[in-house]
Amino acid sequence: MSLNAHLAELRRKHEALASQIEAEANRPGSDHLKLTELKREKLRLKDEIARLSQQTH
């Protein structure tokens, strides 16, 4: 997989997590532990995207 394709996949996953976080936050009785885990994973992806983006420049 090329670096650009990998970055595109990471960005897609990041956006999917954002949607999942929003849905969980708006759900009555949302699970705070699940929200924390989703946000942590989203941040990990953001950091990975930033690191890989620097390699392409």
C-alpha cells in the first residue's frame, strides 16, 4: 500500500471515529469509558496522520 493510500485510509478511519463519538455522546446513557477509548483512538490516528504527512513533504 502506498503512503498516500495509507494516509487516506487513516483519514477515513479518523472521520468514522468522529461520527461514532458523536453518536455515542448523543445517546441517552452514553458510556463514558467507551467515549474515552474512542477519543483516545481518534487522537492516536491524528498523531499517526500528522507523522506520516510530514514524511511526504
